[in-house]
Amino acid sequence: MEAAELELVTEEERDQIEDLRAELMDLISGHGAGSSQAQLHKDDGTLLRFIQARSTVDESAAMYRESMRWREEVKIDEIWASRQGRREDMSKVVQLAEKVFYGTALSGEHGSTLEGGPIMFDRMGKVDLNCIASCPGLEDEVCNSYMAYLEGVWRKARSCKGGRGKALVVVDLSGLSMSHLRHIGIIKRIAQIGPPRYPETTCGVALIRGPWVLSGVYKIISPILPENTRRKIMIWGSDYLAKLREKLPEEHIPTYIGGAKWAGEQVDHPAALIMEKSQTIELADWEKAVEEEALAKAMEGASLEPGGKKGDFVVEKQDEDIDLSEVPGGQIRFKGARNSIVVTKEEAARLRGGEKEKKGDFVVEKQDSNINLSEVPGGQIRFQGARNSISVTKEAAAKIREQNLK
């Protein structure tokens, strides 16, 4: 995607662009770290973005050099290319990273603003940070997915008519919870990627449908953002839809926030592939592990048990009944809660032969309660205050108790 020719250039802007180009002549001429990327980013419009992002030519030049060096070092063009095309054609690791990062078909470009700039809608509150933190190597790949996302916004903005295109980014924060704060390190890492490498790419970042924990997250994140970036952040309240309609056509607003644009299947996020945190595994080994069958299980919320160790079986939905005979063993957790129920592989194997009978209730009252299934009389296991349940047949529970007595 070629950069558009810069239009309506003032005399002051022209002088600033020429001063910056002179300061960067060695890099633009093909010398130094990042020179290969500088060849692709020496147009007037791109140089002007770096000028607008900093107070002096020297500061703009330093930012430009660091950005080009970073682009060359991480091989951003290759990362971006790896995320294009049909998802099924991507590597297994990239597929999973894309699904975990975006978490929904709704992220991405959604037309143009009334001023002609690109619109980006994100549901960042749905990103599965628990999965990212638990899968060795996945955090790096998710960051690559975010880099590819930023690169797409950057390319679209640079190609807009007049060379001054800037994206409006609308971030839906519904789903943000205290569980996200437990992984604030990941949020910080992601937040720090864009500002120093993609200057003046957005005209504004609108945060909508933010829960009460937003203030806490913002207090942690805002100090690491440049002042120029903080000025563009807008926290919109319940009138967010009216404000959106002032900036873009109704047909470009997704239905999930009250607009008219159907943007794909309404899902929170795919079930996550969870691996035991204590296990050390190289990315190459991890990619080998998520072959067709394992990946399919991961997408369905099943457990992957590398090396025969315990994994997690995550219950995604309210009122979801899970037959323990289908659980491969490990920890059963309700998404968004720290509660867990212990299921050994041996117990799960015995349960596979059980027949379903009438159900009763076994209530787990405390957080972090570990319940051995041999103590469960059979029926429904519930966490107090939640409607989630896991089914246990009486026959299966009896078999476990009988076996434990031997």
C-alpha cells in the first residue's frame, strides 16, 4: 500500500520536512541500522508525522531512527504478511495468537469517518489474558498480532488521500474486569508498542462501555504513554453512540454497540489453549504440540496435557453442564473465577464408564476451593452465587469412592 502524496503543504511544513530529511540523509541513503525501512518511509507525509510527534527536529530524527531500526529488527513486514489472507492458511501458532488476541470477528477496519480516515473497532475487553499468560510463547505471538494490527492501521493512514489520513480507534471495554489487572504486565507491554513507532496515526482513541475498573487500569497505563498520545484518549460515557454518529455514518457503526453494520458472529472470544504455567516449553516445541487434533481441542475449550501433566479445562458459559467423563484431567475452572475442582486423570478415566442418573447439588462455598471428586456424592457441582454447574453421575462418584477405599 503506497503512501499518498502529501497535499496542501504549508511553507513552514516544507521547511521542517527538508530539515528532517537533511538530518536523516545517511539513513535514507542506505547507511545504518534501519536503512532498508527508511527507503520505504522517506516520503513527505511520513516525515511530517514524525515532525508533529516531537518538539524539535533532533527529537523527530531520533524517533525516526529508532522506529526504522525497530521495524528492521522485528521484521515487521514479514509479521504483517504472516497475518494476511485466510486464517486457515496461517501457521497453527499464528492462528491461535490471532484468535486469542482479537477474540472476535469484530476487530479491524470498519469503513471511513466523515472526514475520510479509517475507522478501527476493537473489543479489547474480550482479550483472553489468562490464556496469554498461561501458554509459553503465546505472549510473544500475540504481541506480533498486535504489531500486525498497528501496521495495518499505519499503512491505511499513510495511503489516505492527501497523505494526512488518521484513524479513529473505538475501543469497546465491556468485559474488562479485575482479572485483567492480574496481568497488567501484558497490558503494559502491548500499550508500549505503538506510540514510539507509529506517530500521528490516530486522530483519537475513544474508550466506550468501560466498567468501573477502567479508572484503575488507566492510572497504571497512562504514565507510560507519551503526552501526545494521552491527549487523544477520549473516555465516553453512556452517550457514546451519539458521539460516534457525529464522526461516522450509521452504516459504519457495528450492531454490537447499537449501530447498523453487521460485523460478524457475536462471540466473546474463542476457548483458550491452556498449558500448565510451570512447564517450560520452547516456541518451536509448542508449535509442534498444537497440531490438528490438539488445536481443535484448544478451540473447543478442551485441555491439552503436554507430557502427561495437568492442564486446565475452562467452563466458558453460564449454565454450561460439563460431563466429567469428557474431561481429560487437571483443573476445572469457571472463566473469570479462581475457583477450581481437582480431577485426576485416573478419576476422569473412571468417569468415562459412568451412566448418567438423577442430579443433586454439591455447593462450593469458598473461593479457591479444591474439591476432590471422590468426596462428591454425585449430581451438580456449583459455585455459590453462580449458576455454572458441572455434572457428576452418582455411579461415577461411587466408583471413585470405591476405588479410593481400596
